[in-house]
Amino acid sequence: MNLVRTIAAFAFTVFAVFAFMLVSFPAFVLGFLGLKKPMSRVIDKTARAWAKIVIALTGCSLEVQGQQHIPCGGGICFVSNHVGMFDIVLSLALIGRPFGFIAKKELSYIPLLNLWILILGGLFIDRKNIRKAIGTINQGIKRLQKGENMLIFPEGTRSRGRGLLPFRSGAVKLATHSQATIVPVAISGSYEVFEKNYRVNYAQVRVVFCPPIHTAEMKADERRHSLADRVRDVIEAALNNP
């Protein structure tokens, strides 16, 4: 049964990537011609539908909590732990609004995937080049200040079931510099869906959207020195609380 699910999910994903490109690439181009807002909705709805179907095909048991904690407007910085590749699919299905995310530069070299990330609003970061990395962070800050949404994975890599990893230095700069509202997100079980043995497996997946943290109401010193620890503590508590 796992093999059947794997073949079905893989076949649909490949087909859907091409279909997504056919729908979203023209919308992406039109976004540069003064239609960015309506076109971003088209892209978001297309990606959300794709993600929901992929989740259904895996047959995983999905528990979602706290979606009511996502504010209705304003630039939101979603800060999530990063268990596995399936986290992006879950985010696309559940966040419910367009968002961009920061991906490592190496993904920009993979054909189709690089274009897919760009269309979804992704930014590529070169961690080995400080100047370029700062430029990417500044792009994300500007987006949040304009009322757009961003998703970041402050661990910097997938934990692959090893538990919550330490946050990288400066991991929440997007939020601290833009004074955006943070919504911590806790994901568990997503590694077991596929990456555990590179077959689609039945898994219990849980996604918790925690109460928002309004960084604009915090003192500058608090944002700079204790915000990352506060966000990490919130995510860790949600992971440990069944």
C-alpha cells in the first residue's frame, strides 16, 4: 500500500508541477505589470489546492491547531521549526494566504524547482557570502514592511526527527528589523511522511499555530537579545504539549 501511495503521490506531484507552471508563470509575469496583488492570490490558491491534494494522497493523519491565531492583516512573519521537506507542503496548505520564504542558494541550481520557488515568492540566500545574505534578508524585511508575509525556518536545516535544533544566529532578523508580528509554528511528524525511508508512509502529523507575538510592542533591546529565545521556547512548548 505504501508503494502505491508513493507512486500516486510522485506522479501527481510531477504532473501538478507542470500544471502549476502553466497557470502560475503567466500570473507571475502579469504581477510585474501592475497586477501583483490579484496575481499573487491566483498563485496562492493554485499552490494551496496542489498542497491539499498531495497531503490527501499521502494518507497521513493531519491534526491542525491554532489557525485562529493567524492575524487577519498586516505583514506576518511565520517562524517554524523545520522537520522535513513536507513542511513546505503543509505550510502552503494551511497558512491560508500568500507568503514568501527563504531557501538556501543551492536550490536555485535545480531546474523547475528554482522557478517554482521564485513564483511562490521565495528568496535564495547565500550563507557563505555575508554581503549577499544581508541583501536577501533586507529584501524579506522590505516585504514584511509592505504588509506581505514571510515564512522562515530559523534552525537553518531540517531536523529529520532529531527534535528542535538550536536557532541560527540572527535567525529572526526579518521580524526584529521590520517589527512584524510573529506567529510561531510547531510541526511534528512530517519527516516520517516521506524522508524516513523515501517512501510515502502513514504518519501522524501535527501543526500548531501559536498565539502571535507583536514585536512592535516590545522594547528594542528585548527584540534584539531575547526574542529568538522566546520564539524557540514557544515552539518547543507546543511540540512537547500533545
